[in-house]
Amino acid sequence: MNKSKDNLPQNVKPRGFWGRIAVRVMAKGLRSIYKNVATVLDLHPEDDFLEIGFGSGIFMRSYASHVRSITGLDHSEDMVKLATKYNQERIDAGTAEFRQGEASQLPWENEKFSAAAAIATFILLPKPLDSLKEIHRVLRPGGRLVISVEWNAEDGVDYTKYIKKYRIRLYTGKEIQAMFQEAGFSESSITYSKGFKRHKIIIVRGVK
Ligand SMILES: C[S@@+](CC[C@H](N)C(=O)[O-])C[C@H]1O[C@@H](n2cnc3c(N)ncnc32)[C@H](O)[C@@H]1O
């Protein structure tokens, strides 16, 4: 897997032609996860929605077209361009904004959003707790965050070689819930769903 200038593999920072292909293929594989996340997130027309690590931006186009505003942050410049292309109508209408940046340093003011999600992204974050604290900061009281965790420490599978190759971090659902609590979320819950092959997917929902 070819690396970026900052030495990150394509799954962590997709870029260029192959990065664009990879996230589109990935989005097809993630369809059932998108659906489950959308169910747990339960977006309403009055929501101001934030997605961290949006990749192609297809989740927002498919599941957040009815909300008041969509906003996203991704550290890949190429993903910002791709998501902009997929959501151009909303950008033109002034109800969408995509920025390049790091999940642990969000460029928005406190309490700007009512809902947030990170799909297939949390296990890639180098500063997971700081990122959760930042998401918590920009959520309004009662705002919810939903994350999907595709590889986990509960499967009982030896993922050693993937940890290095794909730069992933493995957690149990309980470890993530403890991080949510430390970040300030007042409650959290877990839903499990079936993943690809032997994986099970953990979906964690927190409320500020
Ligand atoms: C595996 S892709 C998933 C993309 C998208 N959520 C989807 O469902 O197709 C992970 C995404 O998170 C972004 N990402 C990874 N680490 C990040 C970080 N520390 N800060 C911001 N974005 C990050 C990557 O650039 C990539 O677009």
C-alpha cells in the first residue's frame, strides 16, 4: 500500500486516483453500516450534522439530505474535493461546508452541531480521546455522536499484521464507552451488527 508524504497508508489518508477509487469501493462495502448508523443517529430536518472523516461524502448525501446543514472534516485534501463534488448542490445552497483538518482540533465554535458521526474512522485516529473531547465541545447539550467501529478487540482474532499495515487501533466496546465518559458524554450505548466475513461491527452512541 503506497504511503502519503506524511507516511500514512491509503486507508488512513486516501489520496490521488487510487484513494478516490478506494473510498468509492469502500462506500459500497459500508452500505449496511451506513444504514445502521443512520438508524441509531436518527437525523431530523432541524439537525445540524457534523461528520468526521467523511471520505467520499456519500453518507451525507444519502442519509443526511433532509437535515438543515451538513458539515464535515477530513484530513485528506482529496477527500474534501471528492465530497464537495458529491454534495455540490448543498454547497451551492449554502447548507454544506467541508474542511480539511485533524479530528483532534476542530475549527468550529462550541455547541454548533446537534448530531455527529464518524464512520470507519475512529480506529484510525491517533488521538481518539482528544477527538472525542473536541466533538463533545462542538455538540449542543443533548447532541448525539454515533461512531462505527469495524475492527475491534472483542473478536478474539489476531489482527497483529493489520494493526501495523493499516495503522488501526483496537478497542472493546467498553473501552470506547469509558473514553466517551472521559470526554464528557453523559450517556452511551452500544449496538452490535454483523460485519464483513468474521467481523462484528460495534456502533457506539453517546449523548452530550
Ligand atoms: C476508512 S475512510 C472512511 C471514509 C468514510 N467515513 C466512509 O464511510 O467511506 C477514513 C477517513 O477518515 C479520514 N481520517 C483519518 N484519520 C483522520 C484524522 N486524524 N483527522 C481527520 N480525518 C481523518 C481519512 O482521510 C478518510 O477519509
